[in-house]
Amino acid sequence: MRATASLERLVLVTSTATLLLVSAGLQVVEQGLQRMVDPHWQRGLSYTKIDLLAVQYALGRG
């Protein structure tokens, strides 16, 4: 029973993180900032990867 509760929490945290990353990546694309983080616009990156690149870009710029 204890392992089931831990697994449920893990799935909840993973699902929430995925939702946040996808929605933030979608926002980057809608604002037209995708080229800033991915100059190869035909690569077809996922929204999650676009958001991770945007965060890296922002951290690199200070």
C-alpha cells in the first residue's frame, strides 16, 4: 500500500512538471521567441525542449 501512494505522488509530480514545461514552451512559440532559442526552426523541437532551451538562454543572459 505504501509503494502505491509513493507511485501516485511520483506520477502527480511528473505530470505537473510536464504540463508546466509544455505550457511555457507554447508561450515561447506564441510570443515568436522560438528563433531566439532554436535558430533551426525546421527541426521540430517539442514545446518542452523549447522551454528548456529558453530557460538556458535566459540563465546565460543573466
